[in-house]
Amino acid sequence: QLQASGGGLVQAGGSLRLSCAASGRTFSSYGMGWFRMGWFRQAPGKEREFVAAIIWSGGSTYYADSVKGRFTISRDNAKNTVYLQMNSLKPEDTAVYYCASAASSGSIYYTGTYDYWGQGTQVTVSS
């Protein structure tokens, strides 16, 4: 299971850090080169979109162009947790943010690649 937390209300230009903790099997136990954790977001009336992802072994990171330079994804093996540090937040970042895990190969940007999803945490950025 994945449990996302850390959302809230923040003014434009502010920061938030989202966390996604996993229970059960540890991420590092998968041992596959392509096991990844991702963050997606969904604004009202819009489709869920890719935000960031990290390859668990090796730590390679990927970002949507809209958040590149402002958001940072990271992981903590010991805590079995992935984080999304969000800086310089904009009103257009307002959405429900979801974390997800993928144990199979496939596009890192595609929602269908991911097997398990957290419940989502609301991020609201006021102007």
C-alpha cells in the first residue's frame, strides 16, 4: 500500500514537500532495474498527468517540463519512502497529487505503466 501525505494550502511562490510511504514489500527488494516510483497530479476537469519519477535502483529522475527546475523527487531506502519537494509553487500546480509504483517495464510517463496508486493528497496554491 502507498500512503501519500504532505499536501495543503500554500501561497504562490511557497513550498511543500509530499511524502509517499509504502507498507509491505520494500522497494529495494524488487531488485529490478526498471522499478520506479512516480508522482502524478490531476486538476479538476483534467486528465491525470505525469509530474516526476525516480528509478529506485540508481536514482535516475525524470520530470515534466512544467515542473522541471522547481520540483525534486527523491527516495529514502531505509524509510521506504519517496518524496516530492515542490518549490516556487504556482496556482496552476493546484491538483490532487498521487504517488504510484511500477514493477513492470513501460513508459515512465504513462499512467497505465503503474501498478499501485496512493490515495492522493490535495495541493492548493493561491495567487
